[in-house]
Amino acid sequence: MFRTLTSLATALVLGFAWPAAAATKQKPGLWETTIRVDLGDSMPQIPPHLLEQMRGAGVEMPFAEPVVHRICLLPEQVAQDTVPEFSDPDSGCATRNITREGDRYSGQIACNGRLRGQGTLQMSLTSSESYVGSTDFSGVAEGSLPVTLHSEFSGRWLGADCGEVPPLGG
């Protein structure tokens, strides 16, 4: 279940980070996106001292630390005049009804696969070199496990050279 939720949060954020027409244009090049996920009641709360013991024993806890991804935006992607809708085959989730007002974007999340439910997402370009946003989702995972997910994400431009990082969507 946690792999599916990680895929969902990451896919939605990276798909939503795609550039679009707005008063502010994102710069092409290398971007770093940081995603913080809160599973609310979907994941039992672990006392901090026990969490430290588990980490010390080499046990990785999903979502205990932010997830960081690097993406490359090409000049032609930045020049596009739309926000594409996005789908993730692993989770069965897709974005719908993406709208924008100036530098603010919002949309809906619909899941009809390994996850079933719906949610919302929003993003704001804070400058040509940064953005912030959040997603909220409520539904069920395989096995009828209830899922409540809130994520907050931010992105920052690292430079024009993408190095070895492939273009987003490529």
C-alpha cells in the first residue's frame, strides 16, 4: 500500500509541476521538487523514540522524510500554453478539470484503480524559479484499507543545465 501511495503522491506532484501559461513563466532547466506526505489516520503514529530506534536498526519508514525528485523542463515544455492532465497507471489516479487564475492552479484527483477515491490539488508559482502546492486525497486502497493523504510540495530551479536528468515526460 505504501508503495502505491508513494507513487500517487509523487506522480501527482511531478505531473502537476509541468509548466503552463501564466503571468509568471517557469525557467527551463533542472528543477528540484520536495514532497512532504502526511497520511493522517491512514498510518499509525509512532512515538519519536521508537521511530529513532527503528531508523537505527535500518528500518525505513515511508513518508518519515520528505521525498526529493529532480526533473528537467525543456524550453519547449515551458513555452506550452496549457496544463496537461496527468494519469498514473500504477495507482489508477488521474487529474481532471485543471484550471488556472494568474499564477494559481487547481484541479481534482480521481482514482479508480489500486486506489479508489478522490481529492484536490493546488499549486502557485511564487516566481520563475519556485512553486508551492498541496494535494488532499480520501479513499480506499487495495484490501479496503481507508486512505487519507495530504501532501505539501515545493519546487526550486537549480540551473539551466539538466546534466543526466531526463526531460519530464520523456
